[in-house]
Amino acid sequence: MAYELTYIIRPDMDADAKKALVERFDKILSDNGATVIESKDWSSRRFAYEIEGYREGTYHIVNFTADDSAALNEFDRLAKISQDILRHMIVKRDDIAG
């Protein structure tokens, strides 16, 4: 199955910390059986409303494939307790190979 994961990183992280966060969460996916196809920043955007005290954030998109839900569940669990990820959303894709 092919998936697209979008998450919002808090805007006050320095570049090295943000890079480490992205690498850590990409590794969480791959360690749980997913194959990361692409992982990239989309853009920094201003929010329509405040989220956890922030008015903007950096959107990061990951396209990946996974045979079962282990990687999705583990990412979801850890993203919910991370102070650095403000929101995340995982959607199933039909248009990329997987």
C-alpha cells in the first residue's frame, strides 16, 4: 500500500534540530517495515488559527509504502507525544507505485 504522510513541524526549531527530527521519524517508518520513497519539506505556511501557541509551521511530506499498519501506528503514536510535531495526517494513495 502507498501512503502520503504530512506533518507540521514547529517553526522555532533550528535547521540541525529539524533535520534530526525528520531523520528520526523517517527511521521510525523504515524500522517498522515501511519503504520511504520521498521525504521533503513542502513549505512554511501561516495557519488560519493558532496551533499550540504557534501561528505558522513547516509542512513536511513523506511518500512511503508499507505492507501492514505497524509503521503507521508507530509514527502516529510517537508523533502525538512529540513536542516538535504540531499536527500530522496519513492518507492512502492510489496514484504512486507500491
